[in-house]
Amino acid sequence: MYQLGGYKISWVYCFVCNCRESGGIDKGLGVKLHRKKGFNPLRKNIPRFRDLSNKEKKTLVAKNPQFGHVICRCEQAIEGEIIEAIHRGATTVQGINLEHRQGLSVAKWGFYGPRIIEILSREAWIPVRKIRKFGKNSYYFSGNIKSILNKLS
């Protein structure tokens, strides 16, 4: 059985296809599908710090001190959760927000928005100027102030 799926949030476009046979997919997409050796369809969940008991929180912080760093108090965003999302493939701020509810509070850019960009840059080895909100051309930074002012004058 082959399972194909994809989504693009910015255009609210969704495509999901579950196929028992690959014949129709091969012809329709013009690609040859094959099974990935060693693929494990089960994914271990990222621990949600806010949902854990005090004992579980202490154990988690003892294993990984990054789970002891609070990034957002109102949404209880923990650095360890954000890093886990990045290591699983989140490369945009929107990808982290969808995974962990950041961005739903008033404090987004007053308190923890810059921290998320800093962590994303550090963990994914992406220069700060290349950090995107979502998609190809949604950069947060477009240059330094002097170059922008020079272009305007």
C-alpha cells in the first residue's frame, strides 16, 4: 500500500491520496514509485511539557536541560520542544508555530518571536537573514537599515 500526502497552508490547498496499488499513480504523475527500505511509519511524539505531570517534567529536564528553558510563558513553549520540531524538519517559523501553538498569543513579537528565530537559525544552521515565515519569499529580514535607507533616498 502506498500513501501519498501533502499540504500547503498558505493557499489552503490540500491533497491526500491513499492508494492500494501504484499503477494509477505511476501513470498519472509520470514517476516510478518504490518502497523505502527501513521506513518506519510510526513517529514518536514530541513531549508536550504543559501536559506532563511535575514528576515527568523533572525527569525530562534531567534528561535534556533544554526542556527547562521557557521561551513563551503564556503558551508554555519550551526550547526543547522547538528544537525537536526543527530536528524533525521544521525550517520556517510557521512550521514551528503550527506544531507548537506559538503565535496564538499577544506576546509573539514582543517577547518570544525573536527567540524562535534565534533558535531556528542556531539549530538548522540557517543565517538569520534567510529565516522565512513560510514559503519561498516570505523572509523576515530584507537587509540592513543603511542599505534600505540608501535605496529610498
